[in-house]
Amino acid sequence: MANHLPPVHALSAFEAAARHHSFALAADELCITPSALSHRIRLLEEHLCERVFARDGRSVSLTEFGRRYLDVVRTVLRTLTEFPLPNKMTSHQLRVKITVPPTFARFIFLPRLIDFKQRYPHIEIELYLFVPLYDLSLSETDVEVRFGAGSYPKLITHKLFIEPAFVVASPAYLRTIAPINTPDDLQHATLLRSALEPWQPWFEAAGLPWTEPTMGLRIDDLGLLLEAVKLGHGIALSRKHFAEEMIARGEIVRLFDIEIASPPHAYYVVHEPTIRPEVSLFVEWMQTCFS
């Protein structure tokens, strides 16, 4: 029976959008982004195999099926809302939902989050993770931190910071290969690959006429990439915020003084053009934190 029930969050999105005749106003009422509300409406329509809204540019109107279905949905939601819950307390809690890459969350965001909580104790933070380069659409959250080129159509972006990239290896791995004294000696090493830290810009900075490696272990999570370096899988590119603790512990070492002054990727805060006041506070705090 459960498989035949529509998603409840999609029903509330449908009811709000029908009442306001606007996805944007409905999203604001439900404290989600307009794209998240559109996603919920699509889920409902896919479940029903029927269109509930006729879309014409930015305006939306109910279809004939949508008008009939709305009466049923309102009856169900009213029944659930009016059911007495003697132990439930009502409150309006300000909340910001943020999606961040795992490595950014672990090494950079969490150590700084206590500052935001001290400044704004009345705002709750919900933290979600996503894999960079794989999920590039805001869905159920208010803010995303993205590691990329910074070009995201129809979204507002704020650059947080950019760091030079440099070469790192584990002492144990270096003892298993020919000596690495110059960049050219890397031809004797295993170069770990990542779409987030391509080698080609570093090769150019080092004056090496080499192309991007196409063979070898590829890891598109910067934290896992460093773990692979520490465990002796090969040599990789990294950055100060991620590598400094492992370097301080002697688990990995930096090779050469050469670094990429302007790496192809940086960290950005990304959000919809229209955001709530508490979300704006969070974005401003992020920019101040990394200014």
C-alpha cells in the first residue's frame, strides 16, 4: 500500500503552489528554494502520471485534473493538521540548510562553524554532503559550497578562497621508487588522478611538456585522495588547508617549491537569487570567515 501513496512533502508543495498561484511564493512559505519546490511538483506528477499544473513561462495554473485532485489533497492535509497532538509544542525555528563537499566539511567548515553558532545561536544549521562534479543542482537546501570553476547559470556565486596546489607524497612511498629530485623525476612515479586537481596546469608551471595522465588510480574526493597518498598509492596534488595536518604529523611531505598560483578550481558559496534573511546572514558570515 505504501508504494501507492504520493510523497507527503510533494502534496504540501502542490497545495501551497495552488493556493499562491506561484511556485516562488509557495517555496518561501515552505522555507525551501523554488527549484526544490519544482522538484517536488515533478515528483507528484510522475507519481500520478498526470500534470497538475499548466506552465506558461513564470505563471502556473491548475489543470482540470489538478483542480479535482486539489480538493482531495486539501481534505487530507486538513485532517492531518487538525488531528490533536497534545505533546507537540509549536515553534518557528530559523534554519539554514547547506550542502558542502565532504573534504571541505571535514577540514574547513566544521572547525569554523562554532563561530557562526556563537554569533547566531537562534539559527539552526542542517549540513548535507554531496560529491563535487556529480550533483550540480540546488535541491532541498538553501546554500551549497561548490568546488569548481564558479560558472553556475541562474545562481548567485561568491568566491570563498583560492589556494595554490602543490605536489605531495608519503615518505614510505618515496623509499620504494627512484629518487625524486626534480619535477622530471616524476616520470618514475605513480601519479594519482583527480578531476578536482588536474595535473596539466602544474606540469606547465614546472616546464614539463607532459599531458594529463589517463592511467592510474582516479579519486574525485580530495580527502580520499590524500588518504591514498598517505597509504603509498602514489603522488598527488593537494592544498594547504587539506594537507597541513598530515604534513605536520610527517605522514606526507611536500615536493618542490613549484605550485599553481591560479588553480582551475576554487570554493564558491552558491544560492538562488532570492533567499531568506537568515540564509543571507549565513552567506555573509561565510564570506567574512574566508575573506
